[in-house]
Amino acid sequence: MLAGRRIVLGITGGVAAYKAAYLARRLVEHGAQVRVVMTRSATRFVGAQTLAAITGSHPVVELFDDDDVSPHTTLARWADSIVVAPATAATLSRLATGLSDDAVSATVLASTSPVVLAPAMHTEMWEQPATQRNIATLIADGYTIVGPDVGALAGGDEGVGRLADPDEIAESVAGVLPGGELSGQRVLVTAGGTREPIDPVRFIGNRSSGKMGNAIAVASARRGAAVTLVTTAPAPRHPRVEVIAVETAREMADAVWKAAEDADIALMAAAVADFAPEHPEATKLRRAAGPPQVVLGPTPDILGGLAAMEKRPFLVGFAAETGSIEAAIDKAREKGVDLLVANDVTALGSEFGSDTNEVVIVLPDGSTEPWELMTKSEVAERLLDRIEVLRSGGDTGGAPS
Ligand code: PMT
């Protein structure tokens, strides 16, 4: 997504400015052309020469230049996207009010390209109502904000205000650039394990971490899709991923069925409870009352509901099996999916919460394609490649089972 793209990196005057050098390097490594614009105060924290060496061109620091009558508009017109990292409280304030009195704010205001802002400052400055008002204004104006994170700050302080990880910032820049093979497509993903309440403090759940679904959501967004991620788990931050947080199978079903109405592809990686307590207690069950009788009833069949839709998205189900994936072959036929991803959650490297997975692709005719053990990100990428082939009417069969 970043290869060949023209990115302007704006650096403003905070201690985190030194990390901008690493961000510049990551953008260059991804194949982007990078030009830097810095405020004068940023040059007190990181040398312009360092950025010149990384990017191959000298940063713009002054609005008055002997060679270019208007360096800020030249940069703004050149850029496919602008990222300001770190963005100080003063810079956020300038951009929120349209003040363009330094090289960075003038370049941003002269641009019509998507802009990512990565704020970094002390916690007190971040939490000031004025800063929060500016952030709200900037979001409403269409800026993408990444971070800040919680962690160590300048002067030995701790708290919210730390610059987001440069790799995450680079991912956000890729996320705001138009294009990609799934551009214009809507992808719906589920992730995590549902929690079915027994009483206000206890639930029936499972060990899904959400990593498989998150990897699919990010891979789809990287390809340009508008992603809806319905999840019970901590979700990735990405400008093209809209997160709908749910807890129970019922809540997941409602969110998924609504989002599916205009989805092109749905990938159901969540581990959904098949049964839930029919009458969760309103108050905490007491030990003194003895072991409770918990009556379970079936939860909504989310995948079944999608398969029954008159105009349904391309449908990918997952099957978590234990010991063997044989049962998944029947599941692929019964569930009415276009493709089923089976994994044995008792196999080494494919457990819940692991960063890797060894899956078997099962097609509706029962044919199977075993894939080797790989990271969940690699599974996601290969899965999207496989889906594209199937959607375009290509190779629909693997080795017969
Ligand atoms: O989250 P991780 O820790 O990364 O682990 C990943 C994973 C093991 C959870 C994932 O790879 C996986 O296998 N997800 C599906 C788990 C599951 O619920 O499998 P199942 O065989 O019980 O269900 C089959 C399919 O029906 C699934 O797509 C499931 O989302 C769906 N389902 C299940 C029950 C229900 N009431 N409604 C459903 O739609």
C-alpha cells in the first residue's frame, strides 16, 4: 500500500521527535517516497541532517526559501498523504483553528490529501479540555488520529501521551491512502469468544483471543476494504476498521446481521457459544444457596442466518475442532458457506491465543486444502488471496478429501 506513494512527514517540537527518524525509515523501507517538513522547535530535538540522510532530501523548515517561492504548497501538492508525528498540543491547536504560522501547519492546511496526526505530549496537556476540544474538532474535520499511547513520558513521567508506535503510525498512513485490491469492498469480520452471563459476575465463555479475526480485519483493511469488526476482544486500531464491541452471541448476531446487509465478504472467526443460560440471575449467586441449576438454551445461529439471506455476502465460516478436522467437512456442506476454515485447536501452534495457526480449507463440495503452520497474519493474507480467486470464478477445488 505504501510502495511508490508520496508521503510528507511533518515533525513538530516534542521529545518524541527523535522517533520520527525511525518512522521515516520504516516508510522508506515500505517503498514510500518521503519528504520531511519540520518546525524550528523540532530541529532542537532531531537533526534535519538525520532526516535528509534517511529520506534523500533536505527537510523544509522555513516558509521562506531561496529556491522555492512557496515550499508549503509545493509539498502539499506533491503529497499523497501527510503524517504529523509527533503532533504537539500547539500543533493540534493550530490545525483545529486553521492557524498556519509554521512550515508544518502551513503544509497541512495547504493540502487536500488525507492527514494522519500522531499526538504526543504530557498527560496534563493531553487531558486539558482545550486539547480534547481540538481533537474532537480535528476528527470532525476528517483528520485521522493515531494514539497517544500510555507509557513512559519525558522527564521520567508515566501516563497517557506517549507517541504511538512508529509501525502503527505507518500502518495508519497506509490505511488512509486510497486504492488496494479490496478498495470499494465492505468486509465483515467477527472475532473473540462470546460471554454468556450466568449472573452479573459470572459467564460461560471460551478461550478465543480474537487474534485470528483481528489478523483478517487488518489484512482486509490493508487491501483497501472498509472493515466492520464485530468482536468481544481487544481490537486493532486502523483507520479503515470500524469496531463494534459486543459480549454475547445475541449481541453479536444482531450486529452481524445488520452489518451483513451491505457487506461483500463476511468472515466468521469468532468462537460463538452454542448454548447460553436461559435465565441469567439479576443478582450474584450465593455459595450458601448451594450449586445452582443453570438451564441452557440455544443461541442464535449467526452463520446460519447469514447463509439464509436472500442477497448474502461471500461467506467464510470457521470451524474449531479438537483432535481431527473431519467434522468440519460435513459442517462446510451443512452451513451453506462458500469456504470453511478448519483448525484443530488442540494441535501444537494452533491453540486459542497462539500467534500461529495450521488450517485446512474446506470447500462446499467437501474438497480440502491443508495449509502449513504459519502466522495468523499469513493465514489471513492467503485466505484473502484464496477468496479473491473463488469470487472471480477461479479454481474452486482443492484435493478431494
Ligand atoms: O481467537 P483466536 O485465539 O485467535 O483463535 C482462533 C479461533 C480458533 C477462535 C478461530 O480460528 C476459529 O476456529 N473460530 C471459530 C470457532 C467456532 O466457534 O467454531 P464452531 O465450529 O463452534 O463454529 C462454526 C462456525 O459457526 C464459526 O464460524 C462460528 O463463528 C459460527 N457460529 C457458531 C455458533 C453460533 N451460535 N453461531 C455461529 O455463527
